[in-house]
Amino acid sequence: MFAGPKQYPPRQFKAYGIVAFPARPSPDDAPRYKFFCDAYVSALPHYTDVRAPLSKQMVTVWPIDTDSEATRINGASRDSVCGRAVPNYGLPIALHAIQEAIMNKAVLDGRGPFLLAWAPGSEKGNPNALVLVSNLSNVSNIEDAKAVFTQWVTDIQEDQSLWNNGWNLAKLKFIIRLWVDRYGNDIIKYFKG
């Protein structure tokens, strides 16, 4: 889901995450943003393709700077969205999400992006909320980005038992151990205010 300022947070969903970069793409790093966007589009199902009602879904958002552009991108062909999504990256939305994660004691070092997630979504902004953080700063190519996003979909987004009634800590700790074994120590952690 691509979301503009008035569309984020997407309150109609049970839980949600965001692909949060700490800066807009410069000409030098635009190719990196583009491969992350391409990996995002290819690995994550669009929310309209999921059979569950929105109130029972977890969605991962790519922020866009205006609602009208986000609506256009959501309606566009999947193979053409990144040409619009990257230059219209919604930095204020991302920075707000990053600040809320930091409020929950998250350590967000690096160039990002960071996958940040709250469950239930209504916990975002609560100083005592638990936030799940995946730091993709060390991901340097589209294949690795696709692998992480695919794993995110499988292990996090599609597993309702992980987030349906708030985070299931026992299951979350197990998934974190699997991710650490696969990707290294700094790839995924959770923080609680």
C-alpha cells in the first residue's frame, strides 16, 4: 500500500508497518531507493489482493508525499509504480514513524530503510508500545532486498497469530532468532517504551 499524509496511519488495518528511510533520495542514492521499491512491489502483495477483510490484515506501507499521488500510484500497474513512488517519497510520514519508534526506545542507526511495525496499529504513538524494527541499512542489492521483504511477508505480515491480539512475544522472539541466524544480529529487533 502506498499512503499519503492523511492515509497514514492506515487505521482500517489490524496492524501495520512502514518502509521508513531517514531522508529523501538524492540523485546519488536514488538507484538504491528504486531497488528497494522494486523489491517491495515484487515481494509484498497489494492489500487489495489479500482475501481477508482490512480489519484482519497487516499492511506494510510505502509513504508518499501527497494523498492524491498515493491514490494514483495504488491504482497504477505494479511494474510502473516505483518511477512515481521514489521521487514522491513521503519523508515527513517516515520521519514521524521513526520518531515514534525512537520514543519506544528503538535504536535506528544507519541509512535505512527501516521496516517498523506496530500491533495493533492503534498502539503507534503510545509511549509504552512495542515496535518491531528491521534495519535494512546493510542490504545492498535487489536480490537481498527481495529476500528480506519476502521473509517479512511470510514470517510477519501473513502470520496473524503473531500480531492479531498485540504482539505474541514468545513467537516474535522465535522469529527474531531465525532472522538473526539467517541475516545477522542487527537485522531485526523489538523495542518497548
